[in-house]
Amino acid sequence: MPAKPPNQPPSFTPGGQRHRPSDDDARPVGDERQAARRPQPPRTTPGSAGAPPPAITPRVQASPAPAARAPQAPATQAPARRPAAGPTQRASIGRDPRPSKTDPAEAVAAPKRHRGRRVAIIGALLLAALLAWSIGLLIWANGKIEHVNALSGAPNTPGTTYLITGSDSSADGAIVDPVTTGARTDTIMLLQVPKNGPPALISLPRDSYVKIPGHGMNKLNAAFAWGGAPLLVRTVEGLTGITIDHYVEIGFAGVEKVVDAVGGVRLCLDYNVSDKDSGLRWTAGCHEANGPTALSFARMRHADPTGDIGRAQRQRQIVSAVTSAAAKPSLIFQPNRQVQLIDAGVGALVTSDGTDIVDLARLALAFRAAGGKDGITGTPPIASMDYRPGAVGSTVRLDPALTPAFFQAIKGGTLPPGPVGGAPTP
């Protein structure tokens, strides 16, 4: 067989014979494999004048068992051609995929979204204004509170304890008394908020016969007359065994202003009164009372058949009525009334050092809770309403056998809700 011309491909043999590949033939890989698969330009043989040789067939090689080779990066696959766009598709090419502004659904939804945004913005502005006003009001109110160094510094006892006094003073114009000078207290209330158990509001009769530090035995309100708030606090702590955390003194002149600031309060009394000492004129039942009437209602004593006990009950009624009126939601939208109420209320108060407007708000809430169905109101156990030990006239004698345990239960919150104490049965 004549030898193959050197410029002929390996798969070409004269006479159109196929050369069957052998295992010794080189196997194209990588780019060479791709090149082997692409159609090759026709090759010429000597003397063929450029005509393609007959029966040229692309070489097909057998695929031997794959040999291990280094991993290669996957070939990037060309993206598939998209089908030709039809008339409808061609018309939509380049259009914004979002709904048209003329879409009826979009036209209805857009105004709703705008209204929602406006409402949210207005609400946020109102909330910010309300918070700013409230904070400013608190700062202003704190600056108006008068303080006194009243607390004794005794070790703390469980819970939070407030001592509330009502002061009659010839200096504030509430009373005109040429005999009594300086200040005296006709109202003394202990408000105890235990860690567990019901809150208790206990009225301490001003004529209670007690031991006053440095002065021996005398009426409770004498402690205030002799030593003001500090001596009264020490006396009450000695009587009750409970440390006072906050002292709050209310001037009687302030009662008128506070009641008028809340627009009057509804008070109830079940008998007729015509008392020249307090100036109270009352028909049995419930009535709307203005400031001067509420003040007379709180001070009336001699026309009350139960004396100091009945007066303490009326005073608690006034405080509860004022706190309820001040807590009305409508007051939020009356800034002028807020300023008037705080100005009148805070202006009538004297508190212990460190007691601020937040403590007073907590006191008001605790006062209301104690006066509710789940609270305790009343007096300590009383043995006699007319005890006369000599030299000090008629006094109120607390029951020496029951009083210590009573205050221990008040401190621990172990008494059940309801009224306690009161005048002894004849």
C-alpha cells in the first residue's frame, strides 16, 4: 500500500477508505476537543486543483475510560435565546411594569395612603406636644413645691408611708383666731401602702393622748404646735412603730382654691347642720360644694355628734372627691384648668425634702385605693372619747391593749379590707 501523503489528515486514505482509529491515537481534550467537533475546512491533495477529496468523513474517536484529571471550571453556558416577541409583546417592550396612574384601583388606593400618612403625622405631632406639655408641667409644678426638713431619719420599715396633715394657721387667712398664734393641725392621717396587702388610711384623732418626745404625755396636735412637722413625725413614729417616708401638709386656705379649681365637688352628710363655729349650713343629703362650703365641711366639729371621728371622715371624703375630680380624662384637654389646679394644689402644700410631684401623684392614687372597697379606712382602737388625765382637759384615749397589734398589722398589710376602729360603743 502506498504511503499516505504527509499533508493528509489521519482519517483519510486513498480510495475513500476510512482509517479506523486505534487506541494509540491521541485523544483531544479541552479546546482541542471543541476544535475537533467543529467542521474543518476542506483540505486538498496534490493535483486535486482545490477540489475536495471524495468521501471525506469527520473522524469519530472511541471514548476510552475517563482518566483522572484535574478539576476544571465549568464552561459558561450561553443564555438561551428568547423566542421572538409577538405583536402584543413587542407593544409592551419598554413600558413601566408598575400599574398605570389611570388604573382605577390605584386611583382609589393612593388618596387612602395619603390620608393615612397625614393622620399618622398629625397623631405623632399631638403625642409629642402632649408629652412636652406634661414634662414642662411637671418641672414647673416641682419648682413650686415648698419643702421642709420633716423626716426623722429613722430606719425604714416595709412599704411606703405618708403622714398627711391639715394645718389651720392664722397666717394663711383660713381662720381668724385672736387666741391661737402660729400653726396647729386639726387633721392627721397616716396612709400606709404595704408591700403586700390592702392600703390603709388611718385618721389619728388630734386629741389622742400620746407621748411626745421631750414633752411627756399630751394631745397629739400639741406636738405640731411645739415642734412643727419634725416633732409631729417623731411622735407619730413612736406611736405607730412605722417610719414616715413622706410628709405632706395641706393649708386649710388651699382647700378652697383646690375645690374651686376642679369646679366643685359632691359631698354627702346625712343630717342637717347649722354650725356657727365653722359657718357650715347643710341640709341632709348630697350637694355640690364650692370652695368655702368644702372648707366649712372639713372644719365642722362641734355640731358633729361623733366629734373628731366624724370630722376625720368628712375630711377623707373631701380629699377623695378632689382626687376623683382631678383624675377625670376631660382634664387632659383643658390646659388652663390643669395649670389652675396645680397652682392651687401645689401652692397649698408643704412636703418633706425629697418629696416631689411624682410622689404626690402616687399618694393620690394610694388615697383613692384605700378609700375603695379593697382598702382600709378608720381609726385606731379607741378606749374613750373623753379621757381626762388632768392638766390637758378632755382627750381621746387609744386602747392600750389593742393599739400596738393594730399598727403592726397595718404595717404588714395583714388586716382585711373594710372600716376599722371608730368611737367605742357606750
